[in-house]
Amino acid sequence: MTIILTNAWVLTLDADFTEHNPGWVQIDGTTITALGAGAPPAIAGAEIVDCGGDIVMPGMVNTHCHMGMSVFRGLAEDVDDRLYRYILPLERKFVTPDMVRIGSALSALEMIEGGVTTVADMYYFETEVGAVVAEAGLRAIIGQTLADFNAPDHADFDTGFALVEELVDSFAGHALITPSIAPHAPYSTGPAVMARIAQWSDEHPDVRVQIHLAESQLEVDWALKEYQSSSVAVVQRSGLLRPGLIAAHCLHLSDADIGLMVAAGVGVATNPRSNGKAGRGIARVEAMRAAGLPVGIGSDGPMSGNTLDLFAQFAPVSMFAKLLAGSRKPLPARDVIAMATIEGARVLGLDSLTGSLEAGKQADMIRVGIGATRLQPIYDPYSMLVFAAGPTDVTDVMVAGRWLKRAGAVTTLEPKKILRDAMQIASAFKAEMIRIDGEQS
């Protein structure tokens, strides 16, 4: 069936940042087949959607997330030792396939509501995450985490690799889901395991690799003490710094580290809200992009950044760059929206499919209403999107020609059931936290 979106302010995010206002987009099946300015062609039997002057743009790309962790959102925010007092014990006791499925469904619902059409995820029991994301209709890279700290779904790396193999087999050839292997971080795997992952990756070139990299001072100190180098150099010597690697956070990078990453063909997922909230630092986004590293925007997990709303990341990522430089000029609004769409897709290796509105690409797009008082007047649509818009302005969401949200309502998931299931998990968490407090008082 042909669908034509007309009377729209079309932001293509193509190489020339072409805009059509008023404009139209034609979708046939899963694909954008044509777009342009003015009135659309007359096609018999086409469904015509009058956008009333609203913005139509590529769906947003969340380049780093832990979807299953939405049930930890807001838990013990003001407790200094919350990680060891609550989070890790709760993970060991409650992180099961069912819990991951429930948390992932809550995250999928939130992302669709906020205009995210593609996500890169890494957590445990990722086959369950993939099933949820497929049902929701999102495009995704789904990464099975490997770590040495008593992970909920594997006690050793051999078991972890078996879970990766299961994930790859489960989604081989899937139209929307791309399996991934996700070593947690250099310090939680170590050079020998990273070398094993690199060899495995050589044998599975279509499987992306995700890793937390240069995220914390702990990691910096570990690499300096154990290997007298940066953690980026440790990863490089292990053979894992390679084309297509998705490196999350990247807060502690020297110019030499950035050079290694550029030479290796790495992509970066920056997580400004999560990192700022944790006081971990500010990523050198301008320096990375100027050197040639593609940088996308991620939400991080809901435990860390609370929201999976990419609109909430836009102002911080721009403001942090401006603060570093002491100027208004760095990371102009148009660049931020590019990072959230086509550049994020490039980080994930999906830019031939999604991230911009161009004929031949997949029909992954959103409609953003511009009628709210707080959005007006609009001198620059990119500035409005970065500094004024929010998820409630997203009225419609489409992935591969399928509506995931129409007229403000998510169509592929059951919000009431998802929220009810999440509240049951939260009740179990609260009871366990009371028990922990009793033991430690």
C-alpha cells in the first residue's frame, strides 16, 4: 500500500540538510520511494496523511541503552552507596528473563512515545530483549553482555559466549533486529577475553561489537596501573579496536586515544545526561567529531539517566560542548539533530537503511507537532527541536512503513499491561530494600 505524508515541514537530514516546506514523503511497503516540495503526485488508492504543517523527520537513534533496567529507574537516588547496597543485590536476586522482558517492554513503550525508532541495547538475557523489541516494531542492535562480575545470566565466559551464539541464531536474517556481542568494559573482561571476542568477531563479521569505553576514573586508573597505558590502548592491543565497534561514553580520551579510534573506524555513543548526573565528566564531542569520529547520542540505562527520552539529551550535549569551549558556537542545534539521526545511524552501521529521509531508505520517520505555545515562534526548526520540544510533541512514529504510534497512541504494545507488570517488579524491589535496610541497620 502507498502512504503519502503531505503538507509537512520535511527535514530530510540528508548530506545537504535538505528541507521541503511544504513537502511530502511517499512510502511504499517498508521503503521511502519519493519525496519533494509542494504538492505530492496523485496516486490512485494511496492513503493521504495531511500533516498540517507539522515536522516530518527521521526517527531518532538511541545509540546506547540498557532497556531491561527501566524497573530500576529512580531507585535510591540519594543513597551514596546505592550500587553496592541495593542495585547489585537486586540484580543478583531479581534479574531473570521475565524481569528483563518486563523492563524492556517498558523501555520500548517509552522510546516509541518519544520518537525513537532505532536503539542499541546491551544487557543480560538479550534474546528476551530482542523478542520484545521485535514485537514493538523498533529497529535495534541487541547486545549480549559479557562480564566477569557474577553476571545474572552467566557465571563464566564460556556460558556467556553460548548466550551470544543463541542470540545470533535467534535473530539471523531478521529485518529489524541485529545481534551483537557486548563485552561490558575493558576492566571487566580483560585483554585475554577481549582478544577472544576479537577472534570471534573476525569469524562473525556481521555481528556488531558494543563496549563501555573510557567511562570512569576507575577504568583510567586500572589501565594505568596494570598496563601503563590508556584503556583505549589496551583495547587496541587486544585487537578489539576495530571498524564498527560501538564505544559508549568515551569521557576520558586523550588526543592520542582519539587518533587510535579514528584509525580503527570506531563509532561513539555519548550519554550526556547520564554522565552529568553521575558527575563523571564531559565527553569531548567536538574534538571527536572534528577528528572524524561519528558520535551518536544515547540515553544510557534508565537506572543511570532515568529517562529514555532523547529530547532530554539534546540541550545537555550542546550545553556541555559550549561550556568546555566557553562559547555559544560549538555543537549548533543542526549538528545535535544530525547526531540523533543520521550520525547515530552511522555509529551503528545502519546509515544505509535509516537516519535520513531519502528515496530507497527504510520508512523510519516521526511527525513532531509544532502547535504548542512553548515552541513558537520557530525561527530555526533544529533549535526548536533541541531546546524546546519534548516527547509529548511526537504524534506519529513509523518504522519500516509500519505505524508504531498514531495520533498520540502507541499501536504495537499494551501500555496498561506493561505498566502493571512493571509496578509488580517495583513492589518486589521495595520489599527487598526494606529487608536489606533491616539487615544493615
